[in-house]
Amino acid sequence: MRGLCFYHLVYTGRASKLRKEDLTHEETRRLLDLIMSETKKMFTEGLKPEILTVDNHADGPIFT
């Protein structure tokens, strides 16, 4: 089985300074589109990957 876990960063305290280095909303969407496309390809090839996106509940509507 192949697996992927994509974590969205959650900034708190001093880590808030890292926001400027994070992906833009557009970059995040393109990455999620790529993850979905590659996941579909794996299923088409008969693989059964386990794909997780973590710490952003907004991903749910994108995947449906």
C-alpha cells in the first residue's frame, strides 16, 4: 500500500511568523488537485493508497 499524509500548518504563537513562507491559497488548491489526480491514477492502476489531509476541514468539500 502507498500512503501520503499532507499536513496543513496551524500557526500559533511564535510560529505565526512562518505564515509568509506558507503556500498561497492558489498553490494549496493546485497541490490538492495534484494529490487527487495522482490518487485517482493509483486506483486506476489497481493500487489502494491511503491518502490523508490533516488540519484543514475545508479539504472535505474539495474531495467530494
